[in-house]
Amino acid sequence: DYDRQIVEEVTASIEAKGLQQPLCLGVDADGGVYLTDGHHRALALMNLRVRHFHFQWFRITGRRARIEHTPFPYEL
């Protein structure tokens, strides 16, 4: 499969060079957390059993979203 090949390539890249681009998470008004960018990277990190990784996040509010620079609300 095409996606499986991509995940294998991304896994090899992360293993060799580390995560070069952070994942992007969106948080909605109800506290739901969604992976909005980096699906192949997320699968590669799971394959490598990586428990801690860099990410950016934003609040999903109405018609706009912006990257947050405040700490992630881990209490979600």
C-alpha cells in the first residue's frame, strides 16, 4: 500500500534524524483533541514507540484557528 510505504519511509527518517516537523493538534471547545497535521508522522512515532514528541496546537473556535504559544492544557 502507498500509505504503508510512506509510513515506513517516515519511520526510517525519524529514526535517523529525529522528528523534523512537529505534529499539529487542534483542541475544540469541549476539550476534544484532534490530530490535524502529521498523520504519517504520528504512525511512525507509534511504530518507534516514542512517548514524547514535539507538537504545535491551536484552539478550534468558530471560524478561526491560530497556533497557540501558551502551554498545552494537559488537564484535558
